[in-house]
Amino acid sequence: MKLKNFMYRGVHGWCPEDVWNLDVYLARVIAESIKYLEKHTISYPNGMTFKQWKKILNQISKDIRIKEIDEEFYTLKNQRKAYKKQQEALKLFVTYFNTLWD
């Protein structure tokens, strides 16, 4: 099944298994892609500095994913905090969507 998914993903960019938890899959892809962009970009949007742009990219890549928290530390408070950070990262992602290029 893994080889089949690998080949399907190579042709289509996704596979049926990715859809089982599409939010988690997309958050991972976005986080990793934005992290790469942050490290390799040489440009930034008009109206901000390169440093400001890198900070925004860092925030998106760091907070768009809600990482699994060890059950010992997993509380409703931590969950709400992570969700709030994710919502802020998603707003930044949407705001700067058309400037995500190098």
C-alpha cells in the first residue's frame, strides 16, 4: 500500500490516505514548505523589511501545525493555546498567500 500511495502521490501530488486527516497532511506540507522558503528566500513583499518577512514566515511554519503534546502535559489550556496560535498562523498564511514565492 505504501508504494501505491507513493506512486499516486508522485502523479497527483496527494494520495487517498492523505485525505483521511487532510488538515494534518496540509498543515505538515505547508509548515515544511514555508520553513524551506524562510531559509532560502531572497525576496520579500513590498511594504516590509526582509527581517519582518522572515519573522512572518517563521510564525506560519512554526504555528500552523498543532504538534502532538505528551499526554502528561496535554490540557485543555494547552489545546486552546495551540489552536489560537494556529488560527493566527492561518490568518497570516491567507493574508500573504499571493506573496509566497522566491
